Amino acid sequence: MESNLSIPRPEYPRPQWVRDRWLNLNGPWQFEIDHGKSGKERGYHQPEHALEGTINVPFCPESKLSGVEYKDFMAAVWYKREFTLPEDWNSGRILLHFGAVDYETEVWVNGTSVGTHRGGYSSFSFDITPQVKEGANVVTVYAEDDVRSGSQPRGKQSGRFHSHGCDYTRTTGIWQTVWLEQVPETYLADMKVVADPANACVHLEVKVSGNTAGAQLKASAFYEGKEVGETTAVVQGPCVKVTVPVSEVHLWEAGHGRLYDLKLSLERPDLPEADADAVDSYFGLRTVRLDGLAFRINEKSVFQRLVLDQGFYPDGIYTAPTDEDLRNDIEISLGLGFNGARLHEKMFEPRFLYWADRLGYLVWGEHANWGLDITTPASLSRFLPEWLEGVERDYNHPAIIGWCPFNETWDRDGAKQDNEVLRIVYETTKRLDPTRPVIDTSGNFHVVTDIFDLHDYDQNPETFRARYEPMKTGGEVYNTFPNRQTYGGQPYFISEYGGIWWNPDQKDDKAWGYGDRPTSEEAFLQRYEGLTSALLEHPMMFGFCYTQLYDVEQEVNGLYTYDRRQKFDPEVIRRINSRKAAIED
């Protein structure tokens, strides 16, 4: 087995549900592009069929780190590699996990199909116990991808040959870690956490797979290594609900990621201890709620100083080269005086959310809806299942303070968005997670939403400020599309603004940004301060989101360059962002 030093992205990919027995399958795989989508007919899924090239998983074939760097459209791609199970994995179940594969996937083990999955951003897994054997095994992965179809969410992946405007290089196939996991015959399958700091406890809903007769669940909570709570419960059926009281309450909040460790164990007295299941997890104690125009975190009005994060990397595209790169983006943002981010047009990987939890970084969970035609109800079948998979996967992260399934839902080819699509997704999200606010579609066109947000890229601080002045004294509330959406008294904020075009070192005439370029660094900072101060000083604004944290390819409106070099003295930006907001306690 390869050492971790030779495996890209070697860290455990799912920090909230950790087991000891796992095998990372990242690294060299056989690879082949299938432009005609004819590989099945040609027997590519058979274990003896060799593919013509190689790729470095988990990096997409468009990326430099993959070793392929093929930039044109790929109708379908194939992957194949051998693996051997550790000798002590001779009992229980074997699970094969995929962090994300874009877009429609089928997987074979030793020539037998073990399942399919649709969706380029959510995680999935298959029980491959019946298919594996002693010695060498072969896993084959097939993925189809068509960002131009109108029938799949593509996010910021370009629908043209070249990256252009605010659309960037595409991602096809595997782009997150692939790994194997050994579990007992009866095992802990999933968990939902509801924090309850007011009652000094946390509520758990734990799902169990297998024969639960006589099984008992034990849950123990720790803070900084000290046990602060424990409970046990008899398991009857596939789900058990327990409450773990904690003797010490430490609140998770912006800038302070105070996390509790959580240990779960599942035992059956009729089985040996080796067949018991154990999982390490964590949770944060915090609440979020809307109160009039205020957004309260732990009952405190907290102004959200957010920045737009696209989740792109020069060498890895959708995939961060290292785990440290994920943490670094959050630390860059914090160093600029932001306290959170909109995770834009992409479901970010669990490792990023782990660092957000650890560092006390507020984030909004979003899906990559661009590219999906939502003018008909048919789009629900392509959007909702994947979105719900993402919400369920990421539900337990305290850093996520709200959900935003759609962003800027424009009409398409003269046909208006189907408002019922947005309504159904909003209502379904609220039923799955009643603890967080939901924005139906960021910017436009709102249908039913807990928060009314707008996007405003006016580059003139004076006119930018003036349009929001009447709101301060009960006057007209500014609405970018009054013929399509109606303000109903919800909390209000500008969730995209700025986008100031600035990269004097870039000579490419294809560079892109919003509005006119400032003539100097001083002019940039004056504009930034003018726009930002207008929002900080407004008593009806609970937050802002600046576009954006770093440049991405030709889009040069970042506060850092694409390779994460600072453009300005971070302390200057931090001073502007950190001023007390009018709505803050």
C-alpha cells in the first residue's frame, strides 16, 4: 500500500464521521476520454480492459495536477485502478465512497455494476461487500458530463470552449477523494445534530444499518479533552434519538470555533467487542435566528462581513491542492476583517467546512444552479435530490448559518423561471432544516424567502449610498426588480457588491471585472471604503458580501490574486471591514 506521502490529499475526507479502518484510493488511476460515450459497448467496464492513459485522482482532467490537462469538452470519462483490501478486513461490510464526481456516474467492482449516482457536487457511496474478493480487485468509474445541456447544475464552469467573464475552467469526473471503509455488519450510518445551548445539551438522531436487536448506543461529549457529558440508549430499529447533557457550555461563534469532540459507539452484547462500531465526530453549540431586521447568532446581533469565495484553484480547478490550501483561504479572509463567506455556485467539500467550523467562520451553503434550465418543473428532478443530499451531508456544521439553493435565477431564452421550482425547493429545505434561514435565490428573482438580498455593483459610493437612504426613515425599500419580486419586510442585505476591477500587473485584454477600473491603488481603496461604509452604517443592513476574495482566471476583482498573493496591505482592508456596524449589539 502506498504511503500517505505519495498520495495526494491524504487526509481523512469526512471529519465529522471518522473511523480508523479506511483506505485512501487517491493517486494514479488508468484514464481515458470517451467522446462517443461508447465505452460500455466496447467493454471498458470489464476488469481486464486497460485504459489508454493515466490520471492523478482526485484532480479533474482539466487541471494541471491531474497530469492530463485536457481543456476541451469531454462527453464522458473512464477511470480504473486495482486495490487490495488489508488482511484484517475479513469481516463486516466494505463501503466505497466518492466525495464528488461530475456529473452522472456508474461504478463497477470486478466487472459488476455496484450503482449509479447523478449530481456533480454531493457525496455518495456503495456497499461493495458482495463484489470484493481476496487479493487484487478492480474498480472502474464512468462519468458523463454536459454543462451545455441545460439539464444539470454546472455552477461557474464555462459553457464555452474558453473560460470567459465570470465563468471558468470546467471540471469533469472525479474531483474529490475516493476511499474505502470497513464497518461491522451492524454499523452507525449517519447522524443529525441539533445544538441546544439554552438547555445545556445536544440532541442526536442517529441512523443505524443492520440488525439492531439488543444493540446499545453510547454517546460521550468532550471539551478540550475533558469529558463533559454522556448518555446511553437502547437501539430499536434503524434510528435512535438521544440527548446528551453537557456540564459546560462553550458557545461556537464568529471568530471562536469552540468545538466539542463526540464519540459514538454501538455495541451488541451477543457479539465480540471487535464487531462493535465506533465513530469520532464533533459539534458546536450555537443558535441562529432572525429577529425583525437582525440576524442573531447566540441571541447577539452579528453583522455578517462576508466575502464571495468561488472555490477555484489555479492548478487544481475545483480541488484544493492540499488541505492546508483550504485553511489558508479562510485565514486570508479573516486577515482582511471578514467573518465569513458566501460559498458561491458550488457545494464546498467537507474538509473546507471542517476548517470553517474550527476557525469560527460563518458560511452560507449554496448549490451550483447556473446552467440548469428552471423554466419548467422538470428541473426539480435534476436539482432537488442532489441539493437535499448536500444539505443532509453538511447539516451538522455549525459554520453553516444559512442555506441558499439558488443564485441569480435569470430567465432563459425568453421563458421565465418557474416560480414553483423555487418555492418547492425553499419549502423542502425548511422542512429538512427548520433551524436555519433559507434564501430562495440570491439576488433575483425572489419568490418566497426568509431574507431579502440584492446584488448591486454600482461603483459610485455616492449613488450607491443614496439609493438606500430612504429606507432609514421608513421610505421606499430599494428593489432591483420590483416587477418580478416584492419586499415583504424581511431582514435585508446586499449579498454581492463591489467587484472592483484591479490587477495592474495583468496585461491580458480579456481581463474582466465590474464597472470602470480605478486609476490607482488609492482610488481603489477610497471606492472600497465608500461602498463598504454605506452598508456598515445602514441600520437596516445585517450584513454584506464583497465580490470577491481572490481573482479567478480572467476575473480580476479579487482582493488577492488567483495564486493568493495580496494586492493591498491586508490591514487597510481589515480596518475598513472591522468598523462597528449600525445594527450590531
